[in-house]
Amino acid sequence: MRDFYAENGRRHLPWRKTRNPYNILVSEVMLQQTQADRVIPKYVAFMKKFPTVKALASSENKDLLKEWQGLGYNRRALNLKRAAESILTNHKGRFPKTHEDLVELPGVGPATAGDIMAFAYNKPAIVIETNIRTVFIHHYFLGKEKVSDKQIIELVEATLPENEIQDWYYALMDYGTYLKKTLGNNIHRSAHYKKQSPFKGSNRELRSQILKLILEKPRTKAELLKLFDSSVEKNLIALEKEGLIRKKGGKFIS
């Protein structure tokens, strides 16, 4: 595995060139359900705009969501900001260093906390994602369906090295990518596999279009109703409830 990584590792990925936990958090949130090649330019631009926890915590939602455009799932951007605010308020600006403290941050679950522990702090935390699942399903579960993460985690724990945790996981991920390209994707054999519904024509696309227009300039409900069908109303309610937009002077703003 290490030989494979030495020859084929994706060291060009910008988040692999840092051990800053803030950078790792941003990259891990961006990479959720988004391919690495698409994330690269968004990550670089985001880190330039919000280079520190303090810069993100003090950002305007409008600026934050504009920078996030194209990644989808905009609530993740707001959760990142809330996490930054929590670090400043509850941790005196110091990034948490334990799994227990990390999972207390808004939007940071056990999986993301494990990613930060492994990639920022080089701790033997469990990391599991689609490419790692691919590797272990391919080598240890030939012909089996509905392979659970519990089964895979046992193998991850058994094979985890004592040092160079980051590179080990990066090697697994890149090898998983290689397997998909050469042998096909076996991730449907995971018990946790869920096929993502198409974005085109979905309500997610409609929400994205509505938010994009409001980010461009304040809009009234009447203006938006002229551009979309009546379903815009329920989406405006949902977007407002999630904190992505708000009303000011009879218009929706972000």
C-alpha cells in the first residue's frame, strides 16, 4: 500500500499539504458528497477569503454563501461558521484537540472529528469513507452484499499503523480511487450505500437557484414567484428557517 502511494499518491490535493485542523475541517466538509477535483478550486478560494477561524467567524453570511456556491448543501457552510464561532467563544480561539471536544462543534459529527484527529493530529482515529470502503470490500468481502461499516471498521483498526496515520489513510483513499477506475465501483455492496438522486430538475436545484438570485440582490416574494412556480413559497420558508435567508424591508436577503 505504501509503495502504491509513493508512486500514485494524490499529493497535489491542497488539504494534504497542511496539518492545520481548521484547513482540514473545511476540506472534509467540502468533500462530503463532492468529488475532490471539484472541491480543489472552491477550497483554494475559500481559504484565501477566510484563512483563519476568526476570519470565518466574523464573516457575513452573504459573503460566506457566495463563496460556497457550487458545492451545494449550504447549511454546511453555516455550520462551519457556527463551529468557528464556538471555537472562539468556548475554546478561546484554540482548535479542540480531542475527539470529545470536536464532536461538540456545530456540524461536526464523529466521522468528521475522526478525520481531524487523523489528518491534523496524526492520531489513530477511525476514518471511513467511500474509497476506504471500496478497498476493504474488494479484498475481504468477495461476493458479499450489505457489508456493514462495523465489519469494515474492525479491519481498519487491525491494519492501522502506529505512525504516519495520515499517509496510511491517504494511501487507502487513493488505492480505492484506483480500484474504482480499473475494476468498477463496488460501493453498492456497502450496507450504507444510498444512491444520490439527480440534482438536475430536483428541489435541491430549485433551492440553489432561489438562493443564488437572493445573493445577487434582495428579492421580494412576488419577484421570485414570477420566475418560479408556486413551490417557491415552501422553499422560501425552509431557507428562512435554516438561516440561509431573512426578510428585511419586505425583501429576502442573505
